[in-house]
Amino acid sequence: MNIYKMKKDELELLSFTDIAYEILKKCKEQKTTVELFKEIAKLLELSDDEYADRIGDFYTSLTTDKRFYALDSGNWDLRERHSAKIVIDDEDDIDVEIDEDDDDDEDDEKDVDYDANEDYEDDDLEDLVIIDKDESEEEE
């Protein structure tokens, strides 16, 4: 979908976040909230008052939409352009590191520190019991 070639009445049927998604997808660069919303306002021909009234709601929508990723620089980008590296150490601590400079569109292999020869304790699984479906119905 090319939002730059769509008519205003077609664009009005889309949410601000859908338009922002298409903008970021098309331009392939990170943008601030203000830059994104100015471009949306231009496409929808919003007045300055409408712009001022709606930018706060737009920011809230960006923060709750899982398609977007807020970078440390204050810019927004598409989450699909960033990969997460999950590291599990010996003391059951899990660290998640987001690679903000991931420009590859290909899926990266996730690095997990796991030793197949190491014995892992399954204390949480000791108390599990398998219940037969017929037995559970009889108890009711």
C-alpha cells in the first residue's frame, strides 16, 4: 500500500498508527513522534489546532502498538527491523538485549548459551501430576 498515492478520504479510514507504520516502512529510517505526526497531518490535511489536539493521543497509540519500537535516541522504528538477543546464564538470570542497529531484514539466529551436556535441575516439574481425562470427570 502506498499511502502517498492514496486519496484523503481513503487515508481517513486508516488509523494514525497504520499510516505511521506505512511511513516508516516506506522511508526505511527512524523518525521522532513529531516528524511522524507532521507527515500524517500533511497527508490528512489537518489544521494546526487538530494537530495540537491529536498528537498526544498519537504518541499514546505508538507506545501501545507492538509494531513500533522506541529507540534510546527518542526516535521510533519498526520492531521488525530489530532483533532481540536472549542470554541465559548459569544462575537462571535471563538478559534480553535489543540490537538497535540491526539493518538486516533476514532473520538472525538467536544466541542462547546452552550446554546440552550440563545437568539442569527440574525442581519445578517434580510436583506435576498427569491426570487422566476420565478420572477428572468422575471427581466432579
